[in-house]
Amino acid sequence: MSTAPVWSVDPRSGNPREQVAVEATAEEVDRAVRAAHSVRDALADRTARAAFLRTAAGLLEESGAHIIEAADAETALGPARLTGELARTAAQLRSFAEVVEEASHLDIRIDHEDGSRTPPWPDLRRWKIPLGVVAVYAASNFPLAFSVPGGDTASALAAGCPVVIKAHPGHPATSELCASVLRRAAARTGLPEDVVTLVHGFDAGVGLIRHPLVSAAGFTGSVRGGRALFDAAAARPVPIPFHGELGSLNPVVVTEAAAAERAAEIGAGLGASMTLGTGQFCTKPGFVLAPAGGAGDHLVKALTETVSSTGSGVMLDHRMRDAFLAGVRERAGLPGVEAPVTPGAAGEHTVSAGFLTVPADRLTAEGPHDALLEECFGPVTVIARYATRDEAAAVLARLPGNPTATLQTATEGEDPGAAGLLAALTPLAGRVLVNGWPTGVAVAPAQHHGGPYPATTSPTTSVGATAIERWLRPVTYQNTPDALLPPELREDNPLGLPRRVDGRRA
């Protein structure tokens, strides 16, 4: 492995800001993983874990001004957006502290011995235990909520797993700041600092997924990068779970009735959603099926007005900017594709938003237009104009998995066929919306942020209380004397935990 310097770069100018670190060598990755593995037992105390998560939230808020300043300098996301993201990140940490204390994630089940069953039941006591060291690969577009102090880290720590985080090269200074906050929070609550460690560098990320003491991994990023790590996780002598969030087209279907009822409202809402954060949300609506005809024309007109009035923006880094511009050129050059508002370069460092339109019949079978069914990261969306519901359904049948899918339907009166379209969208996504927009993911117990591949590599969520389940595995004790059982499984339930006994909640 190399020991190249790690620079913080200003995306507004492309100029280096400061050298933050050096890329980790193979030996340094090994030391980081072994250090994390050596302190895993310190996280066994649920009370200490909950206190750690709350302390981390508080210290992030105390350091907020410094963190936001660094994150803005490295991502150009702006103080307002980053202030909200910091609040979300702190709330996420606190919500996992509540999950730890409530303890239903342990899924404790006790079946007493029953000789009358066929075959007879022994005494069985089941719960879930932490997997071990978790590798977290930080995301580019959310330098807080999906990065070093983000959901993968918070949920893994809540599960009792130490983490080794591979910093994203787009915001290394922010990563260092946040890692130091987490380590201070650990020390302040009596835990070893090495329950959280940070490494930099591409080779470090590859070495991390291959390390024999890493037990699972979480990733948010590109299909290409995520699939390479997923394959590496599966190819290990001992394969490990790899929970990756990869692709995100986030289809939207607008019914004819909805377009006839509120074309201007839908066009404006779509424009605001697809340009939010310079189009760099993983929930950006990147593909829309809208009806052909007059009502659909009104929607396109409203979208044109909204997008045309949206100012240019800076993307997270110049590599992503170049990929966006190349992706737009490729798609705009396809036969039958038009650009009512042309997305592209607005200056040396900025991009302008836009959208493309195409007849839906170009997408009902495999062909060169398939690029329109792939994510283009940045402020652009594709409007496919369908003539019939069957044509729309044929396009939906060709879409990959997504984190979200949205149906815009009539709010007054009946909307024939809406139920069928909703049923067609459900297999495509982990979160299905009606008459809303997918940007914005609430941190709530019932939230699901994931979906069929390539949305995620496993049927799990990276947001919400159940994200903790990714880092646990079940163990059953059979005919084990009470004195040998963990306190959580003992007959008298000394910790007062929620559990199911003989099939009933106790």
C-alpha cells in the first residue's frame, strides 16, 4: 500500500486546502482492526453503550460550528443544509441509545421444555449477539449523517460492535474531526477510544474488507465501488455480510388524473426535489413516467419554469462534476431525447440543473436508451412520456431496484388504475410514497432505507431502528442451567427485558 498524502480540497475552486493525513498502510489497517477487536467486550454493557451514543450526540453539537465550517469547505453543501444534517445525526445517535435501552432488538424468545410435543421440545432460549468488528465505508453526499458519525456507525455501536471507518476522500478533514469527537465520547463514558478508529485511502478500504477480524461491512456509494467490495466480502475464505447502498433511480409515476388535476403543483414539486442539494441526494427522483398529451405538457411546462429558475450549484468534487457532465451528454445524444432545460456546466466549477424527455416506447425493450434507466448523479431527471397505462407498466417492469418509488395520483375523485400502478411500484423499492417526494428520509422506527438490488445488497435498512439488526446474529441455548445463561435469558428476567415466552409476550 502507498502512503500518499490525503488532502482536503475546496470543491468551489478545486484547490487543496490542507493535508489532513496520509493513506493507511497494510500494517496500519491491521493495527486498527486488531485494536477494535481487542476492545469489543467493552461494548457489552448496554448502559455504557447508550451513554456513549448520547454523549457523542452532545459533543457533536458542542463542536457543531467547527464541524460545519470544515464540512462546508470540503463539500460546498452550505451551512444551512449542514446544520440540519448535524441535527439529524445527533438525533440518530440518541434514537439508537433508546433502542439499546429498550432492548427489543435482542429478540429474546424462550420456549420451555414440552414433552407433549411431537417431536418433544427441549428448553430453548434465543437472543441476538453482536457480530464483531464492523467496517464502515463513509458516503460522499452526506458528510455527517451517512459518514463517520452516521447511521452505519451509530447502529453498529448500538449493536455492540466496534467500528473501523474508511473515510471518504471528499471530506477527510470533516472525517477526522468527527472521529475525534466519537473517540472523546467513548473516553468520557469510560469506554476505550478504539471502539472507533479511522483509516484513509483506497487500498486501506480494500484491505479492510479482506481483514479476517472484520465481521461485517456497511457501505454507501456507487454501484461500481459497492459491487467490488461486495464481491470481495463474498470471496473471502470466511465470507461476511456486506450491507451496501448502491443505486438510486427512484422512479415516479404520474397518473393522467393527477396531471389533469394539479400539473403545476407536481411539476414544481418535482423540480424542487430533483435539484435539492444540487441533485446529490440518494433519494433524488431521477426517472419520471408522465402522461403524453395536454395534462402532461402542463406538467413539463411547470417543471421547466421551476428548473430554469434554480441557480447553478457546486457538486461535491470535480470528479463527480465530470461524471455528471459526461452522463448528461451521453443521454442527451440518444435518438428521440430532448432537453427542455439543458443541464450542464455553468462555470468552471459549477453545474446547472435540467431535465430530459423521451417517449416511453423507447424504453419498453432493451436497447441504447437503457442508459436513461441508470442513475445520473447530479441535478438532472428523465421524463418518459407514456401513451397508455400498459406502456407505463412495461417500462416499470424493466426498472432495477431502488430505495424509493413514488406514485402521484388524484387527490379528489377516483383514479382508475392507481392501485395497479402502486402494486407495480411496490416490488421496486423499499419505501413507496403516494403524493409526496422522496428526498428526505425520516429517522423513525418504521423507516426503511434500502430496496432490491442495486438499491442495496441485502434486504435491510440503513436508516431507522431496525438498522441495528444488520450487525447481530441469533444464538440459541438448549437445556442450559440458569446459572450458566446470560442474564438476558435467565428464567427470572433480572434485567426486565421484553421477550416472548412460550409464544407470548412477557
